[in-house]
Amino acid sequence: MTKSRIYPHRQNKDGSYESICMTCFLTISHANTETELKGQEEAHLCLPSLVSKRADYKREHLKFDVTHGHI
């Protein structure tokens, strides 16, 4: 079973579109129409090193102790 991912699209000033992976935060596709982004979205695999760095960042910077604030 594959995990469903969300790829928000951003429209650029020139009218082209970009697709962003919300797991690794890479811009994974750039195209003239949103329809053209789908193939790259389906083929995208996150780089394990980027996902790992993101998880490490979360562990270090997003810890919260409800009695004393951030730890």
C-alpha cells in the first residue's frame, strides 16, 4: 500500500506551475499547466536524507513541555 501525498501547486508570475512535496519540501515539478505536473508527482520519491533531516529538526526544535514551555 502506498502512502497518499499532497502536492500543493504554486502558480508563478509567468503563468507556469510548480508542485511541492510536503514531506521533503522539494519543488518536484515545473510545468506550463497543472495537468502536466501529475506525472512527476506520481514518480516522486523523497530523498531519505532530506526526510531524516526534517525529522531531526522537529525532534530538536519542536519539543514542548506543557508545564515549563519549550525544552
